[in-house]
Amino acid sequence: MTSQNSLPRMSRIEFFRYCDDELACAISRAITAHVELYPDAQLTEHHAAISAWCAAAMNVPNGGFTQFFYNRQGDQGVKELAVLLDTLGLSKAATLLRDSATIYRQHRTEFMTSNPWEGLFGSIQELEKLNRPFMKFVLRCCRAIGSWVQVHIAALVVDETGAPIDPKFTGTVELWYPNGQIKESLEVKKGKPHGVYRVFFEDGNIREAVYYKLGKVSGDFWPDGQVKRKESKQGAYRLIQWFYPSGALQKRFVVDKGGYAAEPIRLYHENGQLAEEVNTVEDKKLGPWLKFFDDGSPELQAEYGEDEKLIVHNAWNENREQIVKDGTGKFRDYPFKIDWRLDVFFKNGWPREAELRNGIPHGKVITTRRGLVWSIEDFAAGQRDGVSTTYWDNGRVRHITQYTQGKAGKTTEFPRSEHFVPAVVLTVQADEELYAAWRHQRVDEYPRPLNLEAMQKQVTIPQFLLEVHERNQAGTLRDSYEDWNTFDDGIAYILTVDESGITTDAFANGSGVYSGGHWDTYLPLLRELRFTPARVSGDPIECQVLARVDHKFIEGSP
């Protein structure tokens, strides 16, 4: 039976899959959970050191030692961490930690504030001077502490059942839902992931599958177990392939030793027909760019010139109607980057529609963002020439700039509103794009909120947003981030919704700097959200929903 005198528990799957700072932070979470369950738990100096390191590794790179001590609410564990670093041959990093703790204690009263942005962050120069030197050691510390944890795991945590963790284990590790259904499984060889790691939904369907070879990811799978991505050698090059859930080839990328494409990058329709081909030189698009419909008929004939300048020769729409002929017409595209780590093609989310002549913009060019017009610009022979107008997300004009042969002239700016009011806006999302990114089980019907409007009416404006509003009114902004035209500081949450549409769990998944202290504020409200259930073949299933709480300023009445 677990007691306050026992060691914290952590998942063996986390132990085998994680390394370096990820492993240390997983142990730190286990320590925190143990202390919450047993406030009088008897922990060791090594537990204190690991907890302190996890906090330092996250906070010092983000906001320096000042943020570390403020978020830590003290210097607990720093002494023990410094001792551990000494034993690992990292005495210079240990000295910097001890010096930071000494400075913190000298300024302890300055940390007793509910709003660190009011004069604390960045104000203690003695601490600020230690940030850069310490950052030089962070990577070495991560690796050294990770290796130390691997060796000393028996003194730090036990597994999910309370049994010791064998760091040289070979076999399959499994975790289970309360209903007896398998939750996760991982194949391990001599303490390293080697084989398939699977995550399951409570109904037994596979949610995620990843293939490991001697501790490193070597393959990726669709939820049904079909290979999604794999790598192999092709002579002196490396062949990376992506596949549809059906098993058909989706993308092909041949990489040289420098990480660049060694041949044209190709995408395929699921029926095997070539869909797209892009030529590159090193990391730049250069040469023909061709696209085809699934019946083999042409969709696009274009090329990239120097500086990735796009020239469109011919293009057709989805009805096979030619919309650009011999460089003249109207062309809509998504500018994209090429990066094999991001599935080769990464759209930037700013589609544009351009009037063309000789294959380059000549006339109106309209750029949109999330379905809204972002800008309307006049072009002549590929250069901005005439009026360029950008818009706020509410449709009001933001900037007007006059261009002459590509050179910008006078710019006139306009506010997003004539009168702002602070607001807390709740939004939820569950759709194909999000579920694909999450590797969520495919569904036929996505959950829809039933009482979002009622929950929206229950939110209250936090004090920090009122203060930012007052500083805008008084013209005493701390920096441009607080400008009520652009201020949008929110919190993202992941909700679990059961088969009845009831929210059974909610946890924060990140936030802006001003919202960081309000993660728990909205949890009771979000747990009251109700949805139509997600469905597969007519049957309701458990699902997930992304919820956002945005602190912003909207147009309102005086």
C-alpha cells in the first residue's frame, strides 16, 4: 500500500521513453503528486535537487533566475541541486546557482508581489548578469542529470504499481484503464524502447503508434497500425516516405548528407497518380513546380526563379477550367516552406489571390488569414505599385501605404476600434485538422458545444486586464505588447468529453505571460461545458476538445 514513507510513483513507460530533462521533469511531476497526496512525505535531498533542476531548466531559459525564484516561491532545492552538480563535475554551474540563491535572499522582500511585472522582472541586475553564464551549462546539465537519474532511479521513484523500476528491463510494458482496457504499451530491450509504442482509446481503438529502434524513433504509424512514415538508406542518400492510411505512398523525399533534397520532392494522390513535384537547390525552391489532378490532368505549370520568385505559366481550377493561360489570369495559392521534419510541405496559413501578367503579380493581390481579408495591394510587373491596404480582424482598415515601383511611401495607421472594452472570450475547437494533428481517432461527427454562450456569460474580467485597460487609457503602457489594438493573452486547455457529451477532465496546455497565474480560474467553468458527443458509425465515443480563454479588448460602447 502506498504511504507517505514510500517513494513517488511514475509510469515505467515514461521512464523508458524519456531522457535528459524530460525524464527529470517526469520524476519532478511524480514528486509533486506524491507530496500533494502525502504532505508529510519523507523525501531526500536528491528529490529536492531533481525538483529544483526541473524548475530551473524551464524557467531560467524563459525569464532568467528572477522568474525561477518567483515561480518557485523561494530557493528550496537549490542547495541540494548545487551539491548534485558538484558531484557531476559541473562545479561552475553549481557556483552560479549558489550565487543566485544568495542574491535572491538579499532581495527576498521584492519577490513578495502578486504582479511581478510591476517592477520585479528585469530589475535585479545582479541576477540578470548570471543568466547568460548559466545558460552555457544548461544542455550539459540536462544530459548529466539525465544519465545520473538512469543509474539512481531505484532511490528516486517506483513504478505505477509500487515496484522498483528495472533500468535494464527487456519485454513489454503495459498500462491499463480502470475498465480493464489497455491504455498504453511499449516494447523495451535492455532498458531502451525497441519496437512499437501504442496509445489506445478506452474503446480499444489505437490512438497513436510509434516505432523505436534502440531508443530512437525510426517509424511512425497511423492509428490503425498502418505505417505513416519511414526512413531508409538509398545509396549515399536517405529516403523518407510518407503513406496514406490505406498504405499508398503519399510523399517521397530523398535527402543528401547535408539534409537537402537530392532529387525533386514528390507528392502523390492516393490512387498513385503524381500530385505535385517541386525542384530545389539546397533549402531554396528553384526550378519547375508542377501539380496534377488525380486523373493526371494538369493543375499547375509554374517555376521558381532566383530568390524563390514564383512565375506561373498555366493553372486550372478544381473544375478543370483554365484560370491562368500563358501567364495571364488570376491565381490563388498557399505560400509554403519545405522542411522534411515538418512533413516536407508547411503551409503558412496566408493564402493569396493574385491577378497575373507574364506569370507575375500585376493588378490586385488579396491575402487572407483565417478566412478574413488581411490585405489588398496593387502590383505592377511583380512589384507593389499603388495603394497597399491592411485590415484588422474586425474588417476596419489598419494601414494604408502608397508604393511606387516597390518603394514604400507614407503610411497612415488607423485604430482597430474607436472605443475598446476588456473582454474574456471562450472558444472551442474540434475538427478534422485538429484531430489529425492530435492523432485522435477519426470520427464521423465532431463534438459541438451546447452551452458555450451560457458559460461565456459567467466569466469575469481579471484584475490584470483591467489594469492594462487603464494604462491604455492613461497612455502609460509598459511596452507595445499591452497596446489594446493587438493585446491577446490567453490560455489553452485540453478537454476530455465522454460519450454523453459531459466534460470529464480539463487541463491547461499553455498560456501567455499575463494569463499564467489564472490557469485554475477557469477550470470549474470549463468542466461545466456540454457537447453533442463525437460519433463513429453512429456510436458516441469519448473525445477531446481544444478550448481557449482569450483575454483581449473588443469594440464596445462608451
